[in-house]
Amino acid sequence: MNVSDLSAPPRGQGVLIPLLLALLVFVGLPALLAGFDRGYFYQIANLALIFVLLSASMHLVTGVAGLLHLGHAAFYGVGAYTAALLSTKFGLGFTATLPLSGLVAALIAFLVALPTMRLVSIYFAVATLAIGQMLYLVMLNWVELTKGPNGIIVTKGLELFGFSLSGRLATYYTVAAVVTLCVLAIGRLSHSYYGNALRSIREDDQCADAMGVSTARLKMEAFTLSAFFAGVAGSLWAHMTGYISPGDFKFSESILILAMVVVGGLGSLPGAVIGALLLILLPEGLRAFGDFRNIMVGLVMFLSILLLPKGLLGEVSALQLARRQLGAAWRNTVKGEGIGWR
Amino acid sequence: MIDPYYLQQLAIGLSLGMTYALMAIGFTLIFGVLNVVNFAHGEVYTLGAFAGLVLISATAPPVFAVIFAALAIGALAGFSLERVAFKPFRRFTDEASLKSRAMRESTLLSSLAVSIVVREALEIVFGSQMRSVPFEYLINTPVRVGPVILVTGDFIIFGVAAAMLAGLQYLLTRTRIGLSIRAVSNNPLGAKYVGIDTDRTIIMTFVVGSMMGAAAGILTGLYYGAIFPAMGFVPGIKAFVAMVMGGLSSIPGAVICALILGISESMATTFVSSGWSDMVAYGFLILTLIFFPNGLFGARRERV
Amino acid sequence: MTHLLDIRNVSRRFGGVLAVNDVTGHVDEGELVGLIGPNGAGKTTLFNLISGFTPLSSGTVSFDGKTISGLKTNQVARLGISRTFQNLRVFPNMSVFDNVSVGAVGALPQGALGALFGSFAGGGARSAEISRRTWEALEAVGLTHVAGELAANLPYGQRKYLEIARALAMQPRFLILDEPAAGLNDTETRALADFIKRLHGTGLTIMLVEHDMTLVMSICQRILVLASGRKIADGPPDAIRRDPAVLEAYLGVDA
């Protein structure tokens, strides 16, 4: 990329791709889904969207801040269990559980992060694995609260301030809207100076420290924020499927999410989204040949590490793309006044 | 007088701890030469168990033949694992890239991916359910020692593990290959300059480490009588915990911590239901990482 | 009068080795000071003690009247001490602009909420200030034309300036350059010397840690000399050049 790429691109180009994507998610896909009108397709679409959010939230901590997170699914689970328990025990609806699930997941992440955030690299990865497994054991064994392996049936469907959104199409739209908003927020976080500070930790944490970046605090924030978004995804999942059990949040799910981020390209948000779609839709498409979902996750992950070390859409190319598309936010005039992220 | 119940739990804990120790040594050896964590080590354990099971179902060999089959498959698994998941990422052989962060993280991910593929392949071939070991191979014939009732398995595990530890000690201190493993652990570049074949040494490390892991797998399988594709995951984590507690590159440290872990777990089942007993290992891990960043046995620790 | 940087009886022990042994010294506002010494003299350790990388064994370091020994590295940095690294530590997978912006965002932290709601909650002004500082620093070192380039793709010499730009983007009051001339040829070293002089001309206080005397002798106003962890001389270049203790430390001659 040279400076001519940096200078402000034509506005029209900047909105084209987001507009097309929005049309696809909010008009094209729903039309297709309504056309086929099969519950299974709605399920897949919603599942894919939820994993897009999970993958995007892991992108924040693993891709941007460079912290290998091996327990992400547990925070997804914390969100789902929060939503399920609030709704079955206190009769709260989706409108209330959505933010609360995120907050509870974030709070737990914050608490476990307090002592572990100064760990680096593999120790951090292993600590997150242990934390994830501990939370999983709680879901599995604290039978009085979580009903253990039997899981919880969530009777309340999606609603917004009392308006039921439990029809197939309405459910899809709700999931799509929440996921889109969250992904936009994550995009904004990672494409900002805040995001640059997180990236500097990934690149060289000691050096970032010497530049005045409070690395321990930022790591904690990235970890907590990503847990917040995972919790939101959990709440969507609980209300959407109506039944959750610990098996949905075990280690292999954490690895699935990690694989999405790795396959898409560490550090690249579009990559994380593509990775999620790929790893959800591909095994579903091949379901006719047997249940090879997990083995495919492993194979795709291995091949992408081996053959595409930068992922399908590596960070550098993704950043160029983002800058072209977000022309309004990334601008640079002749004198350099106002260059950078707004 | 101690309640015989506790002595019995102690014996069970020691057996458990010994299997963790065998696995932990594999982690420690590999970490020593490459500074990487081998996430597929748990699958080597599973493969060892399945190798034994297949042999048992095919013919009806004596127990020691089953163990040898597991060792052979372990060696083969270690070799292939190194070639598939580690070698391709070792593009340069200077020390900086041998122990670089990029190499550590990509091999962590690649071994993780390989472990998924192996586990799922086993599920496709053998099904995800537990397969039980034929009754006559179970090593749980009760043996009465004073007030305590042990099973033959406790003795077999202890015997096999002790023999393997002695063998490892001999290998590391008395043979050329052991010498080169220790040399590469200490200083890969120096070892290369004095003419040690680093690549071969790394393969040998994987082979030796994986043989111990596979032995742990078949012993546990025969002890509990249940063999299934996901069986390696939890022991793998526990062995890893033992390695971290032991200070990463110390074999005696790893063995002692594995025994501590095994005993604490079997004691814990006295007070909490067995579902929670895994918490002990995770708790130990977090506490060690936070309070003893150099491990309980204070070996040197690099920024990894 | 208080010094900008005041080092008092500072020591650092590594096991049985006293890497820095009871060093006292100071840097005044607006000075360009050199810190030299033969290999292993403790220059880098002293420097790490100042910037909070390594904790002190004893003594105090104060900056602008405030004690900074015991603070974390990033706190020291936010007080206005910025540094470059001897072994080039740019962020390779980030663009030149983003690299430099880390310095600016380090000095002017932007929170997650600021990044999210920047345009609404006044965070926009901070972002604009960060990009202004970034751009100024890039202009100061003359790297604006490669602002969008990946740092890893820059040639060695430019990466040196990139590090300096990143340190400048913090708008520090005190800049420490750790062996900036290492790996540069004579022409490049001369250009660097001119550049440092120009930086100093803008009123910035600079400390130059160097192994090689030539650069330091040619531009510094005052030079501190360390040998075996002790300060053996402190004075203007001419005096240092004639100082028998320095000659002995460097050349091993009995003067």
C-alpha cells in the first residue's frame, strides 16, 4: 500500500460493499429463507450468525491483541446459562437477558482475568484453557443451579420490549440485527487507535509498555470485552434454540471458534467472519456424506496453518480493504491533517 | 493408626499419578528440545490404548505383548506427529527461529489441529462410545496388603512406570541419543555446531516421549477397563499441569508433581463427587501460574 | 535547582554481579547528554533502571522532582520519558502510521468506549489529536511518504527513524536513544547526528546511550562514562577525551 491508497477514496466506493452486505443479510438471505421455508435452513442461518459473532469476539482478543484464548466457548456458555436462568427463574425476557448475559460473562471474565492477565503467550493460553474447563465443570456439576448434563429448557423466545419475535423470519432478523450491531462495534474497536494499542501488545508487549501502553490493563479489557460479546451470543443461542446443555460449550467448541479465526486470518475481522461462515456452512453442506464436522474443522485448520499462514484474508489485506471501505473514517488530506481513524 | 481407606486412596492416587508422570515426561522432553507444547500428546495416549485394544480383540496375547504393541504404536505416532505437525514449521534451524514465538504458536495450533483429526478419525472408526476391555485383561484382581486392598493394576502400573523411568534415566545419561537430547535441550545451536543431528534428535525425543505417553494410555485403559477416543484429553491436561508445576524442563519435578496431582485427586474424591475432581488439576495449574511462576521446583523459565 | 532527571546512588545487582554500582548523575532540561562506556559497563542496565524495565536494587531515580523508581514502565513512559531500542523493535505487522500512532495513543490513552463512541462523546477530539501527533512525528523523521507501508517492509535505516518517530509521537520531555548508530555506515551515522542535533534544537532533552565514542563526542554537550558499573567521568567531550580514567577503561592503558 502506498500513500495514494491512503488518500481519501471516492465516497461511493466506500459504501458499496457494506451496502451490498447489508442487502444480502437483511433482504437477500431472508427472501431466500422465506422462499425455501424450511426450519432447518433458518436454524443454519441463525447458527452461522451466532458463530460469526463468536468468531468476531475472539478476533478481538486473539487476532488483535494476540492472546491465544482456549476457553472462549465457556464465556459463550456463561451468557447462555445467564439468559436461561434469568428467564426460567425470574421470568425475564430476551430484551433484559441480552445485555445482562453479556455483562455477567464480562464480569466473570474480569474476575478470572485479574490474576491471570500478566501471563504471556503459552501460559496465557493454558490458563484460559483451565478457566474454560473450570467453568464447563461448573455447568456440568453444579446440578442445583444448572441442572447439570440435563440442560435447561428455555421457554421464552425472542422478543423486544414485549413484542414477540418468535416467528422464523422475526427470529432471523433479530439475530441478524444483534450480530450485525456487535460486529460493527467490534470492527470499530479494532480499527481505532485503541485497536492499534492492542495490536502493539500482540507485536511486542515489552516495547508497547515502553511506549506508555498499559499492557496489563488493555489485555484485561480485550479479554473482558470479548467475553461480553460471547455472552451476548450465548443469550441469542439460549433464546433461539430453547434448550441449552453443557455440551454446547465444551473445549471442542472453543477450538472451533479458534479455528474460525485462524482459518480466516489472525488479526482480520472480515477473515474471522468468513472463517465462521466457512466452518459452519461447509460441514452442513457435506452432511449428506456423514458427520464429518469436527474432523473437517481439524483438517481445515491444519491445512490453513500449513498452506495459508496468514489465513484466507490476512490482516494486512483486510486492513487495506477496511480502509478503502471505511473511507469516511480513514482519511488523509494533502497536508495530512486529520489522517487516521476518526 | 491411619484409616485403611486413606491408604487405599493413596495407592490409587499413586497409580494415577504414575500414569500422569509417564505422560508429563513426554511433554517435558518435547518442551525441552523445542520449547513448544505438544497439544496432540493426549491423542498419543489414546492411540496407545487403542493399539492395545485392537491387538487384544484380534489375537489373545499376554499382557506384556499388549504393552509392547502400545509402545510400538506410540513410537510410530511420535515419529509421524513430529513429521506432520512440527517439522513443516521448522523452516530455519537457527536458535532464534527454533525457539521463536511464531514457531511456538503455529506448532501449538498445528498440534491442536492434528489432535482433533486423530480423535475424530478414531471416532469414525471405533465410534465415540466407550469400548470395554475384555474381562480377562483387566488388571484389577484384588490383592490384600495388610489392611489395604489393592489391585494387581496398582503393582503393574508402578512396575512398568518405574521400569520406564529407569530406562529413560539410562537413555538420557548413558547413551549417545540421550546425550544429544540433553545437548539440544540446553543449546540447540551449540549442539548443531558440534555435529549433533538436531533433526534426528528431535524425532527421537518425540519417539521416546510418545512411547511413554502410549504406555500410560494402555495401562490406564486396562486399569479402568474403558477405552474411548476422547480419553486422552483430560489426562493430557493433567500431565501438562504436572509439567508446569515441575518447572517445565525438569523431569524429576514433573514426576513428583504428577504424583502430587494424582494423590490430591484421589483424596479429593473423598470429599467431593468425582465430577469435580478435575477441578483439582485446573486449580493447581492456575495457582502455580500465579504464585510459582518458576514452578515448584524452580527450574529456569524463559518468556514463552 | 532541581534536575530534570536525577539519579542518586543507584545500584542494581544480578545475582552476585553489581551491574550498576552506586551511580549518581543528572540530566538538565534541554541538555544533550551522552552515556558511554565499554561493553558490559552497565549502560543498558542503567537505562533500563531509568525507564522502569528493571527494578532498582537501591538508590532513587527522580524525574522532574518526582520519584519514578518503582513505577511501572508504562507509567514512567506517560510521565514523558520515551525511548528507542538498541535491537530495533518496531511492530512488524503494522503499518508505519499505526506503529507511530502507538506512541501517541500510549501518551494519550484512548479507552474502549472512546474508540466505540468516538464521534459522540468527545473521543473524536482525542482521535484527531492522536493522528495529528502521529503525523507530526512522521514528518519530523521524514517518513510521511511510507506512512501506509508495512513496517516489516522498510529498510533497516528507515526502521531506525520509525522507532524514533514512535518515541517522538509520545511528545516526550526526555528522549533516550539506545545505540541509535548501531549497524549504520558512516554516511548514515552523520545524517543521524545531524538529525539528533536538529531534534535537540527544538528544545527536547536527549540522552544518547552509545558504545561508540565518535558520534557522542561530536554532538553531545556533556558525557557520562560508565565502566564496570561505576561512573568514572562526567564532563564536556574535551575533558572526557583527555580523562585518564576513561582512556584506561577504553584502551586499557595506564595513563
